[in-house]
Amino acid sequence: AQQSNVTAYGATAVAIITLQTLAGMWINTFIVCVLCTARVKKKTLNSNEKILLLLGCSRFWHLCLSWIYSFLSIIFPSYFYALPTRKFLLCIQNFFDCSNFCVSACLCVFYCIKIANFRNSFFIYLKVKIDRIVPWLLLGSVLLSLAISSSLYSIIDKAQCNNHNSTGQGNFSKVSGKIDDVFFSMYFIYGFGFVTSFTAVIFSALLLLFSLWRQKCKVQTNSNPSMDAHIRAMKSILSFFIIYCINFVFLSLTLIPSTREENPMMFLVYMFLYGFPGVHSLILIFSKPMLKNTLIKILSRVKCK
């Protein structure tokens, strides 16, 4: 029987991660349930709701698998790292992690195309066809995430085989160089997915900001409906952009082997990483009237009881 060897740091980390994970899973489950209920009532969902539905599902499973991975790696490290399914679990977690960021980038692109006003013929074509483009964007996000996770699985599997062969033959001097090559390949592939989605978010924010500035120059009143839509979209994109930047920096820190130690700084880093899916989903709930009103009704009923 495997016994755990948990330190005070590990126990505290598991407790806080569990609370954050449960909160994030509840928030994203709320989004999925409300949108599925709306789908049954209306028989259809608009493009914005389709993106939010896929985003809620990917974040729910990302949090669930991340919690399982963290719990086993902290509570039963010797048993967990010996499991043959660990690399498979890690790659599934990476799939939902990448899909989380890719679908979030699709949401920013959708806001930009739907709300920004430009006279460019290509942009006008995108605005007219955006409802048909969204399913392809979501499919592309899933395929990109699947390609990244599959590549990571192949690299990890090959590295384990090479490492086993090298150590079995006594070639210990070659192991370090191979591990460095594996980490470089993993960072490159993993970073490609995040940089791609991050670039889409940056361009969406800049285009929407430029469109807002043009609207401000044309109309000097703050009651313009177009400007109100611009401002609401900018708040949503900028909130995601700021959180995304911090999350990207923190995630990069976790990929550096020398930082994987039990210290307060890394403890805060992991707290933010597990809080990100729930915090941003909560911002999206308050930015969408249907989700916001449903949440207020639920909370008011709970308060009355």
C-alpha cells in the first residue's frame, strides 16, 4: 500500500487548490447549465453563446483534471510518478488548458469583428459572415489544442523510452542533454499555442480600441449605442488581456525547473493559475445580461431561504 508523505506546505496547497477548483467548476457549470437551458427553450444559440458554452466546458474539465493531477502529485508523489497513465493525464490536461486559451481568444476575436466599425471590404465580409465563421474558429481551436497535446504526448513518450535505454546501457552522460532537448521541444510547442491565442487577443484589443477612438471623434455624446457596445466589449477584452498577461508570466515560471520548489512565491503563482478560469468566467457572467440576471435570481432565492 502506498502511503503519502505530505508536508504542511503540501497540505495547505491542496486545501486552497481544492477550494479554488470547486469555485471555478461551480462558476463554469453555471454557465454551461444556463446556456444548455436556453438552447432547449430557444432551440438555438447565437455565436456568442456557442463560444461561452465551449469555453465553460473546457474550463470545467481543465480544472477537474488539474486538481486530480495536483492532488496525486502532492499527496502520493512516489506512486503517481510511477503510473504509466501519468503522461496521458498530463496531455489531456494540456489539451483542455490550450483549448481554454484558444476559445477565449476566439471570444475576443468575435467581439472585435462584431462590434468594431471599419470600412475595409475584408472586415465587412467578416462582419457579415461572422456567424458562419465562429463554428470553424471553434473547430480550429479544438484541432490546434489536440495537435499540441498529441505532440507533447509523443515527445514525453519518446523521451521516456530514450531515457530508459540510456540509463539501462549506462550512458548517463547523454541523459542530461536529451532532457534539455525534450524541455526545449515541450516549451516551444506549448508556447506556440499560447502565443498564437495571445496574439489574437492583442490584435482584437488594439482594433477595438482604434474603432472606439474613431467613434469618439465622430460622436461627442456618451449616449451613443455603438459607443456603449464598444465600451462593454473593451471592458471584457481588457479584463481578459490583463489576466491573460499575468497568467502567461506565471505559467512560464512553472515551466522553469529551478522554480519548482516549495516557496511562498510559487505558492501564490499556483493560486493565481487555479483562480484564473473562475475569475474570468465570473467577469463574463456579469458582462452578459442573461447570465447575470439568472445568477442574481438564484442568489436572491438562496438568500430568502
